[in-house]
Amino acid sequence: MHDDMISGILSGLFGGDIARFLARFRSAIVFIVVTGGIYALGFTAAIKAHGLHEGSRIFLAFLKTPAGVLAPAGCGLLAVVVAFIASIGTHRQDDR
């Protein structure tokens, strides 16, 4: 229950600003940056946990699985939807 309250407070404080920031960019750029960032963080985490050689091997094996492709792509698409909805909201505020 407390996690929901904290999440709501943080979303209220930072959600609008992040959405307006994302609304400035094209959808393809948002998708590529978010998806690439997830892959970069996963690669960095694998290297930190297992070392360069073993971490690289584990990460490349993960890329060959459906979850390795679809999960980051889904997060990228979610960011595009957020940016699209934010762009609708910013256009409405400009018209007033």
C-alpha cells in the first residue's frame, strides 16, 4: 500500500515533466533510445555481475531468446505511447 502512495507521489511530481520532455522528440528516436538504453544497461549489468567474457556470452545468449527481443521492444513502445499522449496534452495546453 505504501508503494502505491510513493509511486503516485513520484508520478505526480515528475511524470508531467518527463512526458513533456519526451513529447519534443519523434517517436522513432524515443523508441531507439529507450530500447538501446535497456540493452546497454542489461549488458553493463551482465558484465558487472560475471566479468567481461562470461557477461558478454550470457548477454548474447539472452538476445537470442524471444524475451530478449520483445521485452525491450515493449518498453520502447510503451515510451512511445507515453510521448504520444504527452504530445496531445501539450498541444491542448498551447491552444488555450
